Amino acid sequence: MPLAAMHLLRLLILLALCWPAHVSGCRGTCGLRPMAADDGTSHVVGGTDAQPGAWPWIVSIQGPWRRGTGHVCGGSLISPQWVLTAAHCFTKPSPHLPSRHITTWRVVVGATRLTQLGPEAQVRNIKRLLVHEDYSSTSQRNDIALLELDQPVQCSNSIQLACVPNASLEVSELTTCYISGWGSTMARGEATPVQRPTDVLQEAKVHLIDLNLCNSSRSYQGAIHSHNLCAGYPQGGIDTCQGDSGAPLVCKDNSAEYFWLVGVTSWGRGCTRAKRLGIYTSTQHFYDWILEQMGLSPAGTAAPTPQPAFPSTPLQTPRPTPTQSGGFSSFPLLLQKLVELFTWLQELLQNLREGLSSRMDRIQCRLQCTMTISCRGSAC
């Protein structure tokens, strides 16, 4: 390679590494929150307004018959064209809810205030609804569903993919958990006979609670299944509520920068009641089902362990790097830029190869033409 070209390539690499970390695509990372404040100011315990971009994978699923914003349920973006949500959002007795009407619904991604979406938000229609084949509306078993969008979503600082864990993740060891959604901010009662969604995305910190405790005689009395998670506070006061169904329960280790989508908001008895915590569908339990519905083979798909991998799977992989102690410390944003740079360099080299090949073909053609003309004009 000529010396000038080498200098140019070095300059391009330096510029790519120093360029601001704006995410142009959905490949390479998941569970990251580029717009979240490092000092934790986006985390307010108690169900308060979320900052823009605080939970970039959450979506609002909206029905055309609903007044106002049309918000029905929440969901999580797990690939550019797939949303994970709750089955019961689409099976309640109503003339509007059968799946034949699903293409009239829409999904809003990258929003914080539903009445003012802003330029960062993207809207997609639903192409297909896949409800778990063993879902039971009476027991709420297998309360999980997938939505295929009509067009892929473009990732940005405000829109990111959620990380879906497989069976190898010890969810009970994750110490920092949050819920979010546009559901009602007040439990139903005499003062609020009708619960309506809130306009601004809400967030709250919760704790994972042992299923045995939630299933005790003083709580849910055995109604919780093994594929559920229980989260909240035993004393009540903080909880998901009507309109939060399908929304994410995300958790992480204190030292990590990325979150795992561990639960889908499913059900509960009342809202914020003592000893009646929120119940969530465990995404880990349905990992293989999710892959199969998306047309992927669980046996042939790499598990989302925290290691760099090329290419990334639709259930994305966080990007920590190995430390000398053998553990992992997370530097996702730097690695994200390296992934983008790697892809960009691959495309650049491919273009250079194609351009060089085309140019060589033209040169060869000219040489052949020149030799042919020379021969015709000589004694040979």
C-alpha cells in the first residue's frame, strides 16, 4: 500500500475513534443507555418521570380505538424488527383485540412523552402477533408474546435493544432492578374509578423477591408459577399498574453498565398493595421459544454471554472485556465504537478491493485492445 494511503488510513482510524458515540445501527450491543446520566440522576425511586432516553428499549403499544395516545401496553425492543410483550394484552374480551386487527395497531419507539413524540421517536405498524401457544388467560401461565414490526427500527442514542438472557444467567444475583412504563400512576379506588395511562414515562427501582416468599400463605398462596418473577417491596408503595402490562423489568449487577431484560410485566392483585407484589414473566424461561418464533434455532444460536462476538445475533450481546482476574469489566461504549469501526473498515476494504478489481479489469482490457491494434498494424 502506498505511503500516502497508509497515512490516510491511520487518520481515518483516529477520526473514527475520536468521533462522538452516536449509534448508527442496532448491531453489536444491547442493554446500554447512552443518554442515562452517569451520576444516577435518571434513577428516582418511587415512580417518577423518566428522563429522555433513560430506557431506550421500551415501546408503547397503541390501539387505534383508544382515546388520547392510544396506549394499551408496554413492550421491549429485542431486535430491530421484534418486540417482546405480554400475551394478555391481546386476548381480553373486546371486539378490537382479535389478531385480525393487529395490523391497525402501532408501536412507538424512542418516546418519553406520548403526546409529544419528538424527532427521536419512530413509529411502526405491527405485521404479525405471536402469542404463546400455551397461554392461559385464567391462570396467566405463559403470559408472553412477540410482535413483528412492518419495518426495522433504526437504533440511536434514544433507541437501543434489550438483552434477553438465556438459562446460564443467575438472575437472582442481579442486585439493581428497575421497572418502567406509561401505566396508571394511581391504584383504582373511590377517588380513581377509571385508571388511565400517564403521558410521561415513569420509572422506579424495585427488588427481586424470592418466589417462595411471594407464594406464601400471606401473599399469593401458590398462584405464582415457576416461570414467573416477583418484584417490588413487601410493604407496597411501588409497583406496576394498569397500562404497564408487557413493559420491561430490567436488572444488572452493580458493577455492570448494561441491563438484562429479565421480566415482562404480567399481573398482580391491585397496585402497590402490601404483600401483593408485581408478577413478571421470566424471559430467561422462554429464551428458546423466543428464538424459535423469530425463525432462529436455539441450538445454533450463541447464548448472550458477556463476550464480544461477530456477527451479533438478534438477541444481542453486551460488550464487557476480560480482566486479568478472569472476570469481566464493562466498556460497552468504547467497544461499540470499535465494532462500528471494524464494520466500517470491512466495508471500506471491500469497496477498495472491488474498485481495484474493476480498475485492473479496465487496464487489462485497454492493454488487450492496444496489443490487438498493434498486431493489426504490423506484419505479425
